[in-house]
Amino acid sequence: MQAFYENNKDDIEILAVNLTNVDKGQDAINAFVLEYGLTFPIPLDEDGMIGMQYQAFSIPTSFVIDSEGII
């Protein structure tokens, strides 16, 4: 995903939303980002609302959303 982002970042946006309320905490997130050299935004779903809205019940779950917001 990082290589794809680097090759296409002028044309696409990647958000790796972290389901923080079911994850192992900020330290684990930071370690993961450093280990894989991730440079795209990783917003935190601290309350679990985004995970519920998109029905992301398994991790990872990926969506492609077009410029009009259509999944």
C-alpha cells in the first residue's frame, strides 16, 4: 500500500483509519507506522463510529471510494 501511495499520491488519497477502540493503543500504532515506513494519513477512530458506519468488522477492511463518495 505504501509503494502504491508513493507512486500515485498526486492522483489518489489513502487513509488507513485505525480502529483505535479495538487496537492495542497509540504505542502499537506508532510502532507499526515506523516498521513499515508509512507516510499516508492514519486517522484514529477512537470512538468506533467510523468502523460501525462502514461495517468494518474484520481487520483489515479496504474500500475504494470515488471522488463523489461512492464506494
